[in-house]
Amino acid sequence: MSDTALPEPDRIDGAPHPRETERLFGQDLAQADFLRAFASGRLHHGWLITGPRGVGKATLAWRIARFLLATPPGQEDGLFGAPAPPADLTIPNDHPVSHRILAGSEPGLFVLRRPYDDKAKRLKAQITVDEVRKLKGFFALSAADGGRRVVIVDAADDMNVNAANALLKLLEEPPERTTLLLVSHQPSRLLPTIRSRCRELRLSPLSPQNMAQALKAAGIDVSDANPDALAALSGGSIGEAVRLLQQDGLKLYADIVKLLSTLPDLSRPHAIALAESAAGRGKEDRLDLMLTLLDRALARLARTGATGLPPSPAVSAAESDTFQWLCPSAQAARHWAHVAQTQGDRLRHGRAVNVEAGSLLLSSFLALRDGCPR
């Protein structure tokens, strides 16, 4: 396994790493699907774990890996007097496999992910074919003990073309007693041949209740946050919820709604203040969050007109009245949906060519004023 002292691409700042997460909330169906396959005695060698970012895909992969490595071959269907197959993926913390996984020393597990570039002192942008080739040595070293072997690919979306083709060969001719777990946020971007050789486990966005439980279990204080609002803005993603909490995202969203409430005139002082709050060196994270929340505000605005109902759950006190006034009909909804698409494309282009953040945001706010149908 990789050296866990290095920066890890699959770690969310402020939250435990998936290998350290003891419970998985809100994904009982996916866990049950895997256990049924395990109990059948015909466990598929390739699993594609899909769903939005931050809903527990990596946590499920690590739970499955721990479960398989701690469960000797032959227990799938009670062969040779073995006990009935387990009904849960949980492996005790004091189990030797659990200890080795936490220590990064489990010989039966290989984690394929973006490597650290020692020269550049940062994580590489892709999983390269050289990383996939390391699996040959892993299989050679782990074959002697006769036990299971597990490979976690997190995320499979990060593989370049050569790496994907190399992994495909393993999926076509997997080594004996090997299970490959591919985590994917956007499975449509993977090679169709990779998708066709894997069984899919699709995870869903978390409910407000499950999100609150997961955040609490991770040691994250949510006492001052509205769980419904947090779930709505994060899209049911724990990773996104952590980012919102760390960067005061609920307040930022309320500020964006307040700015929208000044349309069609648009409060220029408010627009300037909001744009300047995300401009300048060291404010890149706030800029990214503001762009995300602006996009979500416009999407919720359009949905209000399309459904004829106020946004639910309401994220801020002014949101319902503002959105119903700005978008009272399906025709207005189509207009705002077009505005959202146009502004999203414009903002992404501006980021790509390094337009100064304050100017980029202010011009986008003014474009909302000019495009307001009211």
C-alpha cells in the first residue's frame, strides 16, 4: 500500500479518511446487494461503485475490502461446515486485518490512486500506466499465502487512457481470488469495456437525517447548522457538506439570495462586496464555493418556476419569496435555466483563462441584472 504519510487524493480535509470510517450511513441497499452476491458463492471479480462525490463510495470500498480480507475463502455458501455467510460488512476494530489496514501494511490490499510527485511536491493529475503496472508485483508477492486479494481504484475517473487499458486487461483476465473495486464519480467517462466487465453498486445522495448522523460520527460539529439546508445545498454529499461547514457556506448562500432579491435593479454595493470577498490571493477556495453556490441558486430558482412550488427545503428565510417572485411561471423557469447554463459556461471559461476573480464575479452579477425577465 501507499505511504499514508503523504498527501492522499481520496481524503477530505477535516474528515476521517475512508479507511478510518467505521460506519456507512444511508447506503444499506448497496451493502445488501454486495452481501447477496457474496452469499451466492459467485462473487463477481469487478465492482464499479458509483454515485455523486462524497456520498460514501470510498468508505464502502474500504468496508468491502476489510470484509473480504477478514473472511477466509469458503465461507460464501457454508462450504465444508463453514458458518452461515455474514449478514453485515462490519469487521471489528481489534481484528488483525483492521489493524493492518489502518497501519497501511495489509499485504492483501493494493490502493491504486493518483501518486505523489516528489519533484513537484504535489499529487499528480492522473493515474498513470506505471501505477497500474505496480499491480504485477503486488499479485506476485501476495500469491503465496493463498488468501484473497483486493484492489481499490480511487478514483477510476483519474486514469489516463493507457492506465485504463492496462486495468482493462486485469478485468478481462483477473488473477485468482482477486476482487477489484473501482470508485467512480462519473462512470459515463470510463471505457465502455471497463463498465461492461464490472457489476455496479450505485450509491444515492444522503437524506438530512443520514447526513447529520454521518457528520456526527466523523466528529464534525453541526449543532449550529440547519440539517435540511445542509443536505439541500450539498446535494446529499458528506464531502460537500464538510466544505460548506468549513467555509461558512450557508451564510454565503444566504448572501447570494439576498443579492438576487435586489433584482431587477441589483444592489451594486452588495454585488461589489460579494465579489471582493472572493477575490485575491488565498481566496481560491471561497471563489470555488461561491461559483458552486451561485450555480445551485440559479438551478433552485428555475426549479421554483418549473414546479410552481417554493424551493424545498428552504435554505434561507428570504429564498422562497425571492424565487417565487423572480420565477413565477414555467416560461420564466426556461429563461432562468438558460441564464444558469450561459453563466456557468462563462464562469468556467473565465476561470480557465485566469480572469481576475472580482471582475469575473461582478460581471456575472451584472449579467444576471441585464438578463432578469422582471
